[in-house]
Amino acid sequence: MSARCSAVAEPMLHVLAWVAIALAVANVLGVATLIYQRVRIRRRDTRRDELEAHVTPLALALLDGKEPGELDAGAQLALVDVLSRYSRLVRGAPREHIAAYFAGSAAYQRALHDLSARKRWRRTAAAFTLGDMAVPAATPELRRALHDRDREVRAAAARSLGKLQDVDAVEELTEALASATVPRLVAARALLEIGEPALVELLALLDRPDAAVRATASELVGLLGSARDAPLLIEHLSDPSAAVREQAAIALGRLGAGAATSALISALDDRVGFVRAAAAGALGAIGDATAKPVLLEVARSDSFEAAHAAAYAVLALDPEAAARSAGSVHLDEIADVARVRG
């Protein structure tokens, strides 16, 4: 019996020995691979640091309009990385110098090519880089990238279209903001970077069939426009969409549009509470004291959100009257705030 057990156990021991050897070899290979990857990454980082140290003086010279001389595509991309650190501060002539240098460069052509790359990270990097190269001719390709299947690529394209101040992208950026196909902060910042030139397109978008686009356009007009843009926003205080009415009211408050006072007072009777709250807040921001009696009434009788906004609008319009006010928890609150403020 013991002989039979030994005969069975011996082959199993051989198998286990070979398994142990295989695991040891795999472990050694794994450690060797890890060491190789670390060495490779360290070399790459060292090479990148060396390149950046080399091109940093060239980048500063380029901002002053001096040609950095002949560089290969890798050095040109390192130059873009360095320039991106100054991108918030660079306007006018320095950006023109950057654009003139990169317009015919190998790095620019590579970035355009990589916008169609199979790998997501290559498309993202290319879309991001093109904004820092400041070449206006890249905008059609970036607008196409705004519809990329990947959200990160779309965000990079939106960011670069803002950097390039592409007015032709305003409609698509607004739609992307309204539909959240691009992160809200990225799309909004891009539109704000385009600035006042975007207003003509934004005002036209106020009449779009899509309520989300109308609401977004109203919000942006409030951020980029002036009181002269108030008439179109006043019209949208009666928009079928509550979200549009709310954003129109908020925008009118931001613009300080005194001409909107009467329409905003009427909006205090809107059937939707958050629209009434937005109208009350706007009246407080505009500062027309004729709205105070109706705001006091809203503060005493409306739902929480609208009453709270109306009370603080009264505080903004007339702190002394606010200190004497009573009749609701919201008016008691602003009376306390007014007294504390002195």
C-alpha cells in the first residue's frame, strides 16, 4: 500500500517542483520588467526636463518676437508645454509671435494629424496643444473634435477653441454647455474667453427651439452683455420654459437693467417658485426702490425660496426699512442682519 502511495506522490512532487520553478521565473521576469519600466520612465522624465530647460529661454524670447531657431518636433512640443504655463497671461502681440512660429512647424502638423489618432490620449493631447500653439487655422479641426466620441477630447477641444477665441464656435460651445457633452466649467470658460465678440451669436441663440440652449444663452448674455441687451432678455421673462425665465431674470439682475424693473415685478407672479425667486433677486441687484412694497408682500406670503429672495432684495434696496421689517420669518431674519450690520 505504501509503495502504491509513493508511486502516486512522486509525479505530483515533480509537477509541484516545476510549478514552483515557473512561478520563480515569472516573479523574476516581473521584477525585471518593473525595473525596466522605471528606468525607462526616469530616462523619459530626464529627457523631458532637459528639453524644457533648453527651450525655456527660447520660449521667453519667442514671446518677445525673437525666433527660437530650428528645432525638431520633440523640442517644439516641449516649447508648447513651456508656453502653456504663460497662456493665461499671454495676449496680443506675444500670441501672434507664437502663432507665426508654429503655423508651419512639424509639431503643429503632428498635432493636427493626432486629432484623428486611434488612441484617446493622443487626440486629447493634440486638441489641448493646438490651443497653446495659438494658430487660428486649427479652429475648423478643433470644432470637429468638439464632437469626438470621447468626453476628454471634447473638453480639450472646447478649452482650445476658447483660447483661440473662435467666434464661429460659439453656437457649438453653447450647445455643448447646454447638453453637458462638455464639462460645464470648461465650456463656460471657453465662451467667456471668447468674450464680447460672442454676444451676437448668443443673442441669436435666445430664439432657438431647444429650451436648454435658450436658458444657457440667457445666462451667458448676463455674463458677457450690458444693459443694452436687456430688451431681448425681458421678452424671455415670458418664455414657455421656466428655466429660460429664471436665467433671463438672473441675467437682467447681473446687467443692472433698470428698464426691466416693471417686467421683473410682473415676474413675481410667475407660477414657478424658482422663477419668482430669481425675479426678486434681480430686483434687489438692480436697486430700484419702487419694487420694495411688492417685495415686502412676497417676503410675507410666498413660498420659502421666493420669500427668502424677496426679503434679501429688500435688505439690498433699503437696509433701514429692512431693520424695521416684520411679518414673516424671512423679514425677521433680514431685520436682524440689518441691525448687526449697523
